[in-house]
Amino acid sequence: MSRMTVHLRVTGAAVAASALLSLCAAGPARAHGAPTDPVSRVYACSPDGGDAARSAACRAAVAANGAPFTMWDNLRVAGVNGRDRQVIADGKLCSGGLPAYKGLDLARTDWPSTRLTPGAGLTMTYASTIPHTGTFKLYLTKPGYDPSKPLTWSDLPSKPFAQVTDPALTNGAYHIRATLPSDRTGRQMLYTIWQNSSTSDTYYSCSDVVFPKAKAGKATDRSPSAPASAGAATGKATRPSAGASGRPTATESTAAASGRATTAPRTEGTAADSTPVASTTDTGSGPSAPLLAGGAAAVLVLTGGAALAVRLRRR
């Protein structure tokens, strides 16, 4: 065997080994992604998750797995073809039913989470290494969801609140825009399904999110037609007026000094109140019409009495 032949064989073996190493190195790159904002469980608990990876929930998830979530972008199941609810079993939605990710299904209330506002806009950042075509479907657990229990399909609505097909991959991530439902409170689960159309894979992810809790002790509106309570200072009842919201607004009585009954001003667009009320117009310091009328009557009575006395004396 000539030296040239040996050299060619060695070179060929080196090229083949190099290609094999390249394929092995490309293996992780062929994994495609997961949400980083709102942070998904698999990313939060990965070596790239920072402080979140050191949380009690993530430590428990890694212990349940028996290995860290190094391949956080590889939670995918082949051949589902849209049959998510038939293929992925209840209680295993976060892991996709994959044993290597089973720690993500732990029912806990202390998973790293993202705070959201109900009814607000959402831009999900879904990190990915290789662009692929496909459809993203976003689900939010129903009101009343209990995070202390394993996630099941019945916890999710039958239809996603957002669906985006073939978004552009920009700076290593897909940016999926949507509007959040307005009726969620407390801790919920944002469940994302990415069904590829350029491969046979479907990706699943769980992102724990927290909405403000509902305010308790909300006062019941009073009907504008209901009578107001008696005035504290004068003991005279005042009638509430309807404000812009339709709620009655408290009105101070202006009769404290004069002792006259009053009524609240009417709001534009409110039906006129037909209840008779005393006039609030001040006529000045002179005598009022009823006083003048009373004085005149007294004069007539006195005059009539005097005339009668004169007649009696003449008799």
C-alpha cells in the first residue's frame, strides 16, 4: 500500500469523524424552543434559568427527574397531529408525557411565575434555535383553577384565547402577541402548544402566571330613586341626585340656616323629578308673599271689629 493511499484513508477517516462530531454537536441545536417570557417551567428550572432554577419548586422538579433540564428546548412529541387531548394524558400536560420531563408535572403553588394584568396585551417570547413553520395555540386555565392539583385538560377551555401561525423568528425568538382574558384572578396556567408544520413535532409548555386577586367587600349600588337618610344637622330629609355613573350622590342640605327644604341639582340626561319641593330662590330681606297676605287679612279682621263696635254703641 503506497504512502498516498494511506494518507487518503487517514484523511477520509478524519473527515468522517469531523462530520459525525458536527452532527452530534448539532443535536441540541435541532431542539427548537420554549417560552422564556412568561417564563416556562422547563426554562426556569434549566441551568439557564438563573435564580429561578434555585427555587424550591425547581429543585423538587430536578430531583423528581433525576437529572437537570439541560435540554429545555427539546420538550416535543412526534406524530401528535393535533390530537393533543388524546395523546397527552391528564396530569402530564407540562411534561408532554415524556419521562425526562416528569418533574414539571408536580402540583405545587410555588413555581416561578410571571405577573400579568387581566384584559391587557401580552407579547410572549418563545425562544427558538432553528426557524420552523407551524401554529402556536395559547390557553389560559379556567376561572377557579386549583394550582395545588395536577393540570388536566378539563382545566383548559376547549379553544385557545390566541392562535398565531408562522410568526417570524427574530433575534432568536418568536414574539407572539395576544390579548389576555379579562376574567382571571390569582394563580393560573398559561399553556402553549406549538404544532410544527415543517416537522412532525408538537411542543408543549407550562408557564405559571399570577393575576391580581379580586377585591372583596364591594359595595352595592343604591338606586337613584331610593330615599336618602335624614340630614344629620337639620333633621330634614334630602333627596339624592343621580351622578354620571347612575349612582346617587350625597347632597348637603342648604336649609341649615333658613330652615327651608331643598333638593339636589339634577344631572343632565336624568328624568325630571315630579315631587313638589319648596323654592330655593331667596326673595331678599322683605316680607314674603304669604306674610303680606296674612297681614292684609289681619287688617280686615280688625277693621270689621271696629265697625261692629261703633254700631253697638249707637244702639
